[in-house]
Amino acid sequence: MHKHNKHSNDYNFKALIKDSPELADFVFESKYGKDTIDFANPKAVKSLNSALLKTHYGIDYWNFPDANLCPPIPGRVEYIHVLNDLLRASKLQKDVTVLDVGTGASCIYPLLGYSEYKWNFIASEVDPLAFENAKDIVDKNNLNNHIDLRFQNDSQFILKGILQPSENITATLCNPPFYKNEAEANENALRKLKGLGNGTNDLKRNFSGKANELWYPGGEKAFLHNYLYQSSLFKTNCFWYTSLVSKKELVKSMQSSLKKLGATEVKTLQMALGNKISRVMAWTFLTEEEQKSWKA
């Protein structure tokens, strides 16, 4: 994990329960004598992540329908820290505005980005119910001055309809849907539950998730290449475009596409969470001169 990630050690359940007493209902002692929860239980996972937000990030209200994706806080904040390293290397740590592409019902990246680095956010969302829920979270945590929620009326577009033609932002972040369809998502859920020791007939995901959060026609590759193309239509509106990329084999095709689209710089930033290795792809279309004179 990143050196600034607060979750590199075991969870301090006693401290978490002190701030969030409702978590106690899900905590038990493992056979190794350590406090833990059943990570195959969606309600336990949601309660744990809510407690982490309250204790470590000052987020008092965080609620959304059980059907929506429950993001694991350690992994989400890792992306925030990796993005901050990129911005620091480019001397972009003042007046930062980040676009969260598809913020979801949990609005998790803006919450973490503001808490850790006081970044301002534009948060886009295409699902009306998820949008309203994210708005409720922002309202109840008094973050309206720092998180600007914008509804995407056309699901074909990622940036158009969200970014204004004359608007400049420091960076984007994106956690794309990984699967091609429901069958592929369910197959992965079965493997995951089996690994957690749960019965393989139960298809509930321990982090839940709705269709638009989990799959996209053509899968992760199709979404990412659509994103690359659409970012090329807003070349000078954003310094660094970024996205999580779960499949290592997609990196080469993304690099090739970005070269054709006119990207001036492409970076692959590694992320490690336990045994899981992931990566963030970052690209810019700005010339060296434009980067030097950049004003968000």
C-alpha cells in the first residue's frame, strides 16, 4: 500500500466500534484470535466501510441502497494517494479540481479526495437514483461548496454534457465497469464467494453492485477505449486524464490508441493491495509549453 494509506495494518475494531457502535453486531473473534467480520456478508462489509469513513475521514453520513456497489475504502483511497503523487510530480497541488467519472450512489472518491487533500470535485453520474443518493450524502456532510454533482443525460457520453467547452480541470479519475455482461459478473462473484468460504449457490456479491456499476457492452476494454477517444475531444480542458485498469493486457492497446489520438505523455502507475496488483493509466494531450503555462 501507499505510505499514506491509513489501512496498511489490521483494522482497529475497538476504535471503529467506539465511533460506530452498530459495527459491533458484525464483529467476532477469528480462529486466529483476531477481531474480524464476515467479508461475504454485504451488510457487514457496508458497516465496516461506513465506520472507516467516520473514524479516519470525518464522514458522518454515508448511506445508499444495499443494491448499489459498496466500495472498499482502502482500495479507493489508494487511488487518491497515487493520483496525488502524479499531481505533485507535475507541481499541480494548488486549487485542484478533479472530475470523478461515474461517482455512483456512494460518491466515494470525492469524499476521500476532499478529506485527504482538500481537492474540489466535479462528480458525474448517469443513474438518476444514484445521483440523488450521492446528492443526499454531499448535502448531509455539508460538502456542497467542494463537490459539484452533475447529471449525465446521455449515457453515450463521458465528458460531453459534463465539462463545459471553456472549463479546465486538473485531473479525472475513473473506476470503469469491468464486465461485458451479467453472466460474466456472476461468474466472478461465484469465484469470489467460494474464496471467502461462502456457499457457491448464493450470488449476492459481498460488495453488491448494480448493472451500470458492474458491466458495460464490450466490457472494460470497450469502455476504456471509448473514454480515450472522448478525452481526445477535450485535449486542453484537463491536465491529466486517469483511469483504473484491472486487466494488464489492456495497457498496450491503450498506449497504442493514445499515441494515435495525439497524447503527449502516457504513464502507467502501479497499485498494490495485498496480493492484488492493479494499475492507473494517466495521459495528457498538453504540449510541454501548455503544461508549463497551465492554469486550471
